[in-house]
Amino acid sequence: MTAAEHHGGGAEGAAAPGHGAVEDHLAALDAALHGPARVKSRMLAEVRDGLTDAADAHAEAGAPSPAAAAARAVRDFGTVAEVGPAFQRELTVAQARQTARIVALVVPFLMACWYLVGATAEDAGGRLPAAVHVLAANLGGLAALAALLAAGSLAATGAVARRAATPRQLPLVVAWTGTTAAVALAVSALTLTAGAVLAQDWPAGALAGAVTLVAHTRLAASARACRRCALLAR
């Protein structure tokens, strides 16, 4: 059961009149938490439903006003300082899984693209410079290692996490794995593009370089968010 489900679940909806304390509390929690937008939105919707139900229960139990009922529900729920760490840990794991998924899916695809660029250049009668081959091989090895670590992280935060707690440092490891892969992608894009031009096969190299840079941008942003979440969850 997730931290949000512990306090109530359901569809996102507007709070009833008199539940201003609930919305204020949600706004404070929203400002304090960081993680994937969709997961965070769903989490806050579940909290809203739980607090609204609790406020309604207090009103039925004889609270003097809807505002007083909402205030009691918020007090019972706990302050942002009290409940925030549990929610942030959940969001951090979600962000780590998102980053690991990008690495595990994107890196093998791009490695195949890099291989095709080299093969296309040689078929066209050109040949990538030796320095490009050496650098591409090293970058490919680094990217492959990152993909393996990402796949392991997905397992550790998925099925394995149902039987054992997720290691506290794992999100930070995922964040730096993603950062390493992003740097490797950026360097490889520039290297392959330059090498393909020298081999007189610039269309394939330019296309592979452009795709790689797009993937680098996406991965770098996710890794940066993962580092921030990991530091907040400490």
C-alpha cells in the first residue's frame, strides 16, 4: 500500500465548500514534493479524497462548522514535515524508475543506430577514422554498462521491492547512471557526426547525431530531476 493510499484514494476532484484547510494543506504539500508530475498529481488527488472524507466524517460527528471539520482532518493527517518524507520517498522511487526506464530503452536503440552508421559508411566506400572507432567502442561499453545498471535498478524498484525495501542510495545511483549515459550520448553524437562527415556519409551521421542529441536532452533532464529527488529523500 502506498503512502497516499494509506490516507485515502479515489479520483481527483474539487474540495467541498468549507474545506479550505484541506486545499491549503494540499498546496503546501504540493510545493514541498518533487517527482514525476503524473505520479505526484495522482498522489495529491488521493490525499484530497482522503482528507475530504475525513472532514465529512468530522462534520457528521458534530464539528461546529465545515471549516472546523476540515481543520481537524488536516490535524489528524499530519503536518507537511511529518508526512512529507514518506511521500517524497515514494516520488523519488518513481523518478528513479522513470530515469532507469529511459536509459534501459534508449541506450540499446542508439547503440544499434551507431552500428548502422558505421556499417553504412563502409558500404558507401568510406571508412570512419580509427580514432572514431576507438572512442565509439569505449562510449558503447560505457553506455552498455549504464543500460545494465538501469535494468537492474528497474528490477530492484519493481518486483524485488515488493519483497525487500528499496536501498536508500539506489535513486542517487540511478541519477548518476543516467547522467553518465547522457554525457556518453552527447559525446558520441558529436563524434559520430564528425566521423560520418569525414567518411563522406554525412546524411546517416547527421541523422544518428540528431536522434542521439534528442535522447541526451530527455535523459539529462530526467537524471537531473532524479538527483534532486534523491537529495530530498535523504
